[in-house]
Amino acid sequence: MLRPVLSFLTTLLIAGSALAAVTVGEPAPAFSGTDVLSGEPISNESLKGKTVVLEWNNPDCPFVKKFYSVGAMQALQAKAARNGVVWVGINSSAAGKEGYLKDAAQAKAALAERQSNTRHYLLDHDGRIGHAYAAKTTPHMFIIDPQGILVYQGAIDNKPSADTADIATATNYVTEALNALKHGKPIKTATTQPYGCFIKY
């Protein structure tokens, strides 16, 4: 019994080391893809000059459902958009894995069902973008400032649970970081430990 457990833990450690962490304060890794909503190509280069939020998303993950089921993520997306922030959802689930969306039509249907307010949505089937950002969980959040610098990466908030009741009393790190950027202040908490479902690369 002990040997399989040790083997599993070793696999997790190897997987974790393969996803070397990106560093806040440095240029954000390059990404590009086709937005399923518009059919147009987007990249961090094309979005330069804007504050950008990247949200790793798996519609089947209980931790993602926590925020979408009560409209919390949609409200955060809408507020960000009103402040000129570009929100990009990214799905890195591989074919046959939990949360996999095979094409733009399936992705659009999933977003419509959840009444998502994300501006763009990318299907990252080969995990290229996810690995570039060392994205580990859904949700895993990243914020890029108008100069293309990564200024936040980690959890959406400080309550690592799938319980919707925790949202109201949580400190939302994304909200705090976006407010700081808006008012030209330093981001108090710029790196946190992400929580949620492991991304199914």
C-alpha cells in the first residue's frame, strides 16, 4: 500500500518541478491563440497597453463551479471590464480529460450556460500556454499590467474551499490587485498559492 502512495507523490513532485514558476515583476510569458468568441487571434502582445487577467478555467471543476454557480466570477469579470481590464479565460484540459472542450462551439455553449463575462476564451489543448505560465489549478489567476509585466499570480482568494459560503468572507486577491493597479498603488499580495482542481494536461 505504501509503495503506490509514494509513487503517486513522486509523480506529483515531478509534475510540479516540470512547471517552473513564473516570476512576478518580470515580463509575462508570451501567449497567443484564437479567441473562440470572436474567431480572432489574440496575444499578450496584441493586448499590450491594457491590464489583462488570465483565468485558468475548467467548467467541470467544483472550485470553478463555486464561483460561477452564484455569479461571483461573472460579477468580477464585469467589474473588471468596466474598468478597462481585458479578461481572458484559458482552458488547458487535454482531449479526454475533465473539462475538455473540443471546439469553439462547445466552448461558446459552456460560456453561455454559465453567463460568463470573459472578454476572450482560449482553448489550450496542447497545454502550451499553461506550461508557459506554470498554471497548476483551476482557477489559477494571473494579472499582467499595461507594460506587459506580470504583477500577480496565484489563488483567486484566501479561502481554499469549494464552498460558496466562503466567498462573502474571503479576501479576493484579484480584486485587491486590480484596485491597486487602478489607483497606482503597489500590490500588497502579489504571489499566492493557487488552489482548485489540478489542470488536466
